[in-house]
Amino acid sequence: MIIKQTLLACALFVSATTVAATTPIIKGTNYLSPYCGCCKEWVAHMKDNGFELENVYQENLTPTKIRLGVMPEYASCHTAQIEGYTFEGHIPAADIKRFLASKPTRMKGLAVGGMPVGSPGMEYGDQKDSYNVVAFDDKGRTMVWAKHN
């Protein structure tokens, strides 16, 4: 009986390791303040969901946000670049994956303005704000990509 259990445990381990090894890692760069704890929590959320982000710490993120086309009304505490797109703020990893899978040609990226409570990296007990994830283009036009309650 012990041998069967050991063999089963080994088989499950090998199976799980194989699945993890074949799941593609999505790489990108995340620009953030060296003083922001919630940004680091968002990066952990992304890592847990198959992303590998290189963190670039900056004292002043405004020039990076301007360069990447983030409108002031959608600014948050960090800005990521993944596969040529811009992702601003506390966007759930699932929304980013859906965006990357669809590869919209007109859109420049996604944004969650501010820091809504309950968004990834901004968890606070059971409290959750409703918020929208918006897709934006290079002219600042937006559309709602996802709604979260």
C-alpha cells in the first residue's frame, strides 16, 4: 500500500511539474515607485497568473506614462508594458490575458484609473469597489473592456 501511495505521489508531482513547465510565461516590464507596496502586491498577483515582470523603479513615473500614452484620468501607481501594449494600474491578470489573446490592433492597452479597493494588489478584507477596466487607443478614446463589482 505504501509503495502505491508513493508511486501515485510521484506521478502527480511529475504531472504537475510538466504542466507548469509547458505553461508559457508572459514577460514584460513594470514601471513603479520604489515606495509603493500595492504595486508589489499587483506584481505578485501577475506572477501567480503566469507573468514575469521586470520591475523598473522610478522616482517620477509621469514621463513614462506620457511616453506610453496613458491619459491623466486613467493614471495609477504603476505602468506595465507587455507584448507592445501598455497596462496601467491594478488590472486583473485575466483581463490582460484576454486582451493579449485578442491582440486588438486599434487599442494601445488597458487601464484602471486610481486604486480601487478590491482590485489586485488593493485587497482589503471583504471590501470591494466597483470599477471598470478600459481599453484605450493612441488618441485617448476609450471603451469598457471589463466591469468588476
